[in-house]
Amino acid sequence: MMRVMKEGGLMFSVAYVILPFSDTPPADAIRGSLARFQRGRRGDVPEGWLIFDDETEDVRKAYEANLTFTEKGTGGLQIEGDADLWNIDTGKIQDEMRQLGLRQWSVRFADTMSLDEFFERFCRRLERHPDTGAFGRWLNGLGRWDWWDLGGRFDGRIVGDRRNREGRSVAEVSSGPSRGRTILANLENQLAKALGQEPPQLLDVHTDRNIELVATLLEDARAGREHAFPGSLVLPPGAVEDRLRWLHTWPDLGPEEAFAWLGVPPDASWSSVVTAAYARFEDHWAAGVAYHH
């Protein structure tokens, strides 16, 4: 079963986006269907899509943890402790260490300051909820991707013609430029340079290799062909509520309400779910999209 591919800690998967035949240009139809699932915060997506992601518990654990910060000769910072520190601004930690004249700092912030002061001085990217005072971020609750390409690194998979090709995929249809995409390209270039290699070759990904009739996918699914089963399946806009449109295998199978709408039990196999969706939308077409999340 196709699930998730990891490269250097980054996660990619493939979604098949089911769409009706219409007068809308295919590229616009794909972008329109996927737009609701863009990961983002204030300024990235419409305000009405945002919900408050409460990260108070993570902040409190960092506040109460026994931590040791050690300056490295390269300018980096080694961190030891029993808490995740995703929301800690290491630059501010280093500034504090310089003011204290320390190259190693063992600290439990709960012993030295209030939680509010800790948040103000050392946390990053988080906001306070205006009503509850909780620490967190306003995010798109349905967010699944931060960028995507038609085909991309899964070029040809939806038509059962996946080719092993070395290089960086350049899709004709995509979500467009993004900070994450730029960071990944820079990492690939730096790695190639460190290994004494040329930068990755640019490889064109063509649209016609990454779209298929749902009726054909249904035949392939019933025959048990692996390429018929993506990591995620996106139902057409308007078919069901948006929160039920993105069917997924990772981090678990879901959503169960969408499975019920398709007429399959909550403990159904992914192959059963996908086959049921194809049967429901047999007169549609689908696009194979590689997405980063």
C-alpha cells in the first residue's frame, strides 16, 4: 500500500484528486479542489478557515523541564532535556547565555520565572487565545499540504507507469513557489555540492502522465493493481462537507464519517474504501498529485 515517503526528515505522499468533467480548465479544477487543504496560518489562508491549535501543554512541558543548552564551536546549540522544544526560540536562548557569560546553561525555567514571562521571552510563533489565554496558533484545521505538484516525484503512478528517474521534478501544474519548496531545493543543492556532485537535473513532468479516468482506476482497483491505491484520496468539491473530502491512510485511516457516506464500515480496509469511492464517482476523472506535508 502506498503511504508516505521520507527524505531527510521531510514527508511526501501521493493523493488522487477526483473531479467531475466540466468547462473548468483541468489545472484550475485541481487547484480549486486542493485549496481548502492548504496548511497555513493567518495571512496564508482565509480567516474563516482558521481554528486555534492549542499548544499550551507543550509550552508548559518545556517550561517545567530540566534543560541543558551547550554552545558548539560551529555556532550551533546542543540541547538536552526531556521535552520537545519546537516552540522555543534558540536564538533568544543563545542571547541570554551570552548575557550570562555562559557556554553551557542548565536551567529549569519554572524555578526562575513565571510561565507568562517564559512565553514572552523565549517562545516563538505562538499567540495567546483572546478568551482563554491558551498558547497556540491559528491554523487551517483541514490543512494537509504546504506545496504540491501534479505528478512530481510520483510521476506516472496514477496511470501505472512509474519510472525511476534521478533528478528534481518540474511539474507543469503545481501549487506554485513556496518557502518550503525553496528550502528543499537549497538543501538538495548543498548536499550535492558537499558530495562533489552536480546539482540535481531538472526533469519535466507532463500532465498527460498524471491524469486518469476514474472508471479505469476502478477496474485497476478491482484487479488489485497497486497503483490504483494512493496514500490519500480527495473527493470532489461539494460531494460532502470539506472536512470529509480528504480520505487518508496516514497517520491512520479516516475519516470514519466519510467511510460511512461511501457505505463502508469504519474498520474497512483502505482498498475497500478506495474502490467504493471510485464506484461512487465512476464518471469522473482523477489527477495524481505529489504533496509535501
